[in-house]
Amino acid sequence: MDASDEAALGLHQIEGFLRLEAGRREAHRKARDFARELPGFTTDQRMVIEEAYAREEVENSRRVAEQIAERVGQVRARYEVRHRRFARETAAVMAVITTGLIGLCVAVILGTAAGSA
């Protein structure tokens, strides 16, 4: 792995970490907003509710990300199969065309040689 690959990987990892942290912060903000609207609870009870809500939000986000990654993998696999088939078919067509052109060239050369004799 060269330096540019390592840099790209490092940036990807940093981007993932920042996205994860932003998601966690957003989950805690939503949890605080939700807990604030609950009347009749003590501060400690609101904190427990907030933590449970935030954990659930983070878990939901994780599940959605896993589902998206799984779907991306399925789509990628399907397109890889299509690409391989397209490449095989293209190679076969090119082989037929090349063979035909070689045959045509041989026929022209032989025809020219026979006509000069």
C-alpha cells in the first residue's frame, strides 16, 4: 500500500469516526429534547430516560447502516456478475470479428496474388 492509499484509508477512517460521533451527538440531543418534555420526573429519572433513548437511537442508526451496507454488497455482487458476462460476451464477439477480418484479409491477399499470376 503506497502513501496515497494509506492517506485515503486514513481519511476514510476519520470521516467514519466523525460521522459516528455526529450521530451520537444527535441521538443525545434528541434524547435530551424528549426527556425535557416529560413532566413529573426527577433529574435522575430524566437522565436514565435520556441514556436509554440515546442508546436506542444509536442502535437504530447502526442497524440501518448495516442494512444499507448489506444492500450495497448485494447490488455490487449483481453488477459484478453482469460485468463479467458482458466482458465474456464482448471478448467472444471481438474474437469472431477478428477472425472474420483475418479471413477477409487472407481472401483479399490470395485473390490479389491469383489475379497477378
